[in-house]
Amino acid sequence: MTDFNRHPDTYRHWHLELDAPIAWLTLAVDPQDCFAEGYELKLNSYDLGVDIELRDVTERLRFEHPEIRTVVMTGGLDGVFCAGANIRMLAGSTHGHKVNFCKFTNETRNAIENASAHSGQRYLAALNGAASGGGYELALACDHILLVDDRNSAVSLPEVPMLGVLPGTGGLTRVTDKRGVRRDLADVFATRAEGSRGEEAVRWGLVDELAPRSTWEQSVRDRALAMAADSDRPTNAVGVLLPPVEPEADDTTLTYRWVRAQLHRDQRFVELIVTGPDGPPPDTPDDVDAASWLVACARQLDDLLLHLRFDETELGTIVLRTEGDLDLLVAHDEFLAEHGDHWLMRETSLLWGRVFKRLDLTARSLIAVIEPGSCFGGLALELALAADRSYMLDGIFEDDDEPAPAAELAITASNLGPLPMSNGLSRLASRFWGDAKALDAVGELVGHRLDTASALVHGLVTFAPDDLDWADEVRLAIEERASFSPDALTGMEANHRFVGPETVETKIFARLTAWQNWIFQRPNAAGPDGALRRYGSGSRPSYDYSRV
């Protein structure tokens, strides 16, 4: 099972130095410490293991170090910032691993931008040398790019001319949509393997400024301090230490404190159950720590989603369930909203937002099952709103010796915007895209409990079977999903989930990733004579020049 736990004391590829308000994050990849066999991580190239460390450190900086306002990312090798994703790794990986790897690295870079936009923790890319491919894409996720002016160091996206693929972590989109590079210049840049350096890189908008080696360290520090000056992060708060997230696992279950999964491999689906809090919320935000439900449940759900994505690829449907006291869950939700100005509550809310986005972007059919004993309210209601369809029992289970009360839904302020999807809309707004009247009507229900009839009338659930039909309806939905082509389902679901406006994120995940997914399977890239296989061999790839 893939282990996503890391700690700065055990990093093999990144070095973290804290010098408040600055954190210095240096990439010095251990070439021999590879996630898999068959390649060497030369020139600060990376694989999944390198990026798991990056995900860990960016999360820790947000929760454990409120005093950090600027994160400086730089390279630890002479003349090299980062050479991007390791080509030998890509050439030898399964198609599924390549796609999931690219998706994970995209999510990590989006989290960096999220910290810059919402956490007051800004990122400075200090390019001490060449930044190519994914290395430049990592820089593009930062707020500001400073390039050493040594007449040699360049930024480049060489994937199209050298590898027959696309930049895998949003480079094409961020160059044009984020940095505003003119499209004809972007065309030249993305087809020129050597990239751009010096004044041209600044003039085209590919980097923000240059600094000579003679004043490099001082220039980086001055820029980092200037970026830190307008942050609202507290200077004297105590951070929350993040312990490892470790489930108990056997062949059919993954069990965390607040989340568990039951794996049904013979039927190709998994039941994912989120348990609500077992007591009232803390008295104050200062009483919240990593063991508190608000933080722990989000981290455990995130870890589980990653395990399912990388380790259980044939479980194509996730059946989403909740259990617990709806009133207690809503109380925690309201506590989070009430103290939204507190730095830790802000980070906690943003964490939930990233977790739900990971759920949206996980290539699985999502079916929500709402029954007696459920607690689909506020944060937990987002699970049902993320689902492709939902079933809510009409009534109770009559045959139970002590039947639980009928299920209810609870809409809170959390469902109206603080947890946006990649399209920038709430899941409610995406659900009712094009029907402002229905969305307004649902917005008026904040603070109310909705029974099955009300939920159905307001369009919050798809079906409402009674006790007699319940088991068959849910079973047939799962069996039907398992009978369809997984490829077709993934495309269909992504198309339906991300309605409305196109954003940088939706372009990266929906448009760019879809093309990359296809290109990764084409002989021009992945065939025996394709560019990925021929890379470094001294022989040119053999292309089929037909346009498809």
C-alpha cells in the first residue's frame, strides 16, 4: 500500500530551513532514492516520491508554522533548479500511474497557489539554474519567479519537441492564463526545446526578474521579505503539529478513526463511510489540534482518497455514506464558520476544500446513500453534492428491531460557497447551473432540516426509494455502473461535474489532462519507437505524421 506519510526529518529530496518569516525549501534530489525501480533521478528530476514530500511540506507549513509568510523554493544543485518529471520513470510506468502521477502533481501545485491566494503564505521561485518541463511548471505555481542572470540558465517546456507529449502539470495553461504570455510567443516557447533565458524570458513574461550571481542571495532575501510584508498570518501563534495518518488495513478494509472503507473487489466498488463527531465542538479555536474531528477527519479522508486512487484502480465506484449525530456535525460546521477569521480555522476550511476537490477529480463514479443514521449536513453534505447521483430512503427500515429515525439533510453556510469546486462554483451552484430560482430556493433553507420529501422536491437527491425497493435500487445502480466502460464513465462524469465557467483548474484537469491522457497512449509518445522510449538513446523517435 502506498505510504503518503512523510516528515521533514526523513525527507530524502527536500531540505526545509525555517527563518521566520521566510521558509527556505531547497530541492536536492537523491538520485538513488526512487519511488520504483529502473531509473535514476538525475538533475533534480522527480517522481511520485519527490512530490509526496512536497505535498507534505506545503501542508505542514500551513498548519505547523503560522509565522511563515514567504516560502522560497530553490535548487540545491549547481546550475540546476529542476529538470522536471523523470523521463525514464514516465517511459517505464503504466499508463494509469502516469495519469495519476500527473494528477497528484497538479493537485500539489494547486495547493501552493491556494496557500498564496487564501492563507497569506506566498511562494517565491528562486531559479538558481535551469528549470525545464515540470521544474518550470513548479515555478509557475509560485507567485513570483526570480531567475539567475548568468547567460546560461533558462526556463523551458521541451515536452512537445523532445518527448511527443504535453507538459503534464499545467505549464501551457499557466503560461497563457496566469502569466499572460502572448499566444504567439507561447507557441514559440513551447516548441523550442532550449527555452528562453535572461532578458528575453523577462520580456516575454516567462519570469518576473533577473538577479546576477554576485547578488543572488541578497536579491532572493529582499524579494522574499517584500512578499511577506503584506501577509496577515500571525506572528506569535502556536502551530498544530500533524502526526502521520495511518489506517488499520487488511484485504478488505481500511479503517481510520473517523473514516473507513469497505472494499468489494468482486463487485468493483468501495463503500466509503465518514463518521461524524462524537461530541460538541471545542470552546475556542485555540483548543483545536490535529486530533480534533475538524482536522483529523479531513486528513483521513484525503489519505483514503489517495490510497483508492493509486492502490485500488479497479474499484470504479465509490458509495458515499455517513453516520453519526447530525446536530453535532452541524455544530462543528457552525463553529468553523463562526471563527473563520482565526488562522487555524481558515486553514481547516481550506483543507476541507482541497479534500473535496480531490474527490471531485478522482476518476470514480460517486453514489451517495442517505439513510437512517446518516449525518449529511454542512461539510458532510458536500459528499452527497459531489456525487453523480444520490439515493435517500423514504421513511425508515421497518424490519429493524429498533429503527433509527428517518434521515434528514442540513444545509449550512458551508454549502453556499466556501468550498468551491475547480470551476469556482459551489457544488450547489454547479448542481443548479442555469436554474437560479432553484438555487435561491435552496439557499433559503440554511438552518432547516429537510426530510426525504423536501430534499426530493428541492432537487437535492436523485431518487427516494421506500424500504421495499431500497436494497434493489442501490444494488442495481452499483451493478449497472460496473458493467459500463470505465473510460467512457470517466469522460462522462468529468463532463457533467464541471459545468459553467472554465478556470485555470478546469482547463488543466478537464482539457489539458484529457489530451495528455490520450497522447500518453499514442505510439508517437509511448510506442516502442516513440519519443518517450527513444529519449536519451541517441536515435530519433519514429512518428506517424497523420493528424487525428
